[in-house]
Amino acid sequence: MAARERIYTKTGDDGTTGLFYGGRVRKDSELPTAYGTVDEAQAIIGLARVAAGTGSKLDEMLVGLARDLYVLMAELATLPENRHKLSAGVSAVTTEMVARLEGLIDDVTARFEPPTEFVVPGEHAVAAWLDLARTVVRRAERHALVAAKPPSLVGQYLNRLSDLLWTLARWQEGESRLAKDR
């Protein structure tokens, strides 16, 4: 049996982390902060998947989003001077990825009557996880403003993703509880 590589390298013990295509930065710098927040959102999307049940239509959508987030994190984990080495759709966000989110939003929105007012989260467990993921994606978007400046499409992708997660949450609720008590 071949020897396994250990999960720990100890190279980060000095408070730095290695980046895609080389270079090291402090773990609290803008790149790890941005991709770490995306990683957090991806984990919460995983919790939504579990709550939705594997094999459901929602599960299929969320798996696609989780895979997209690996692409996004690869771009965020690359120094700007090395981003020319990235591959579209593999390690760099593309306009097609953003457009795919817009198509999903349109598709899901056609399945129900979305609320036109603020809603109280928590009418359904899956919706609550999706709402939590949405808030983390919004935070990731704010961090990405510094970490991935144009022409990067990371910010656009995250903006659409938060819209999609809101839409998916409302769809899963069926009927949302409005913030304004009537």
C-alpha cells in the first residue's frame, strides 16, 4: 500500500497560506478572506442539500452551484498577476456561468408567486439554510470587491447567486410570512 500524504503541512503555521499558481499571503489578507467566505457559503449550501434530500430538483441545482463555487474560489485564490493562467469555467468565472444563474432565477421564479415585501425567514428548514447561505454570499461579495476587481466576474456571479438563493428559499417556503404583520 502506498504511503498517504498527510493533510497537515505545517507551512501555514507562520500565518500564511499558499495560493493557486504560486505565492503566499497572510491568512487574513483579502484573497483568503474572500475565498474563505465563499467556502463557508458552499458548506451552508451543503446543509441545504441535506435538508432538501438528495436526488431532488433542488439538490441538482445546489450541486451545480457548489461546483461553480470551486471555480470561483480558484480565481480568488490566485494573485492578480497570475490570473492570466486561469482557465475559463475551470478556474475563472465566465459570463456563461453568470447567465446560467440568471436562467435559473427566471426558471424558479416562474414556479411560484414571489413575495413583493420583506419576509420573515424560517417558514421551512431548507429555506432557512438557503437564507443563511444567501447572507454569507452577500458577505463574500463584499470581500470580493477588493479581492477580484474587474474584469473579474466574481462579483457579478456572487450578486446573482445571492438573488438565486433568495428565490430558491421563497420557492421552498411555498408561502412566505411577510415582515409586515397584517
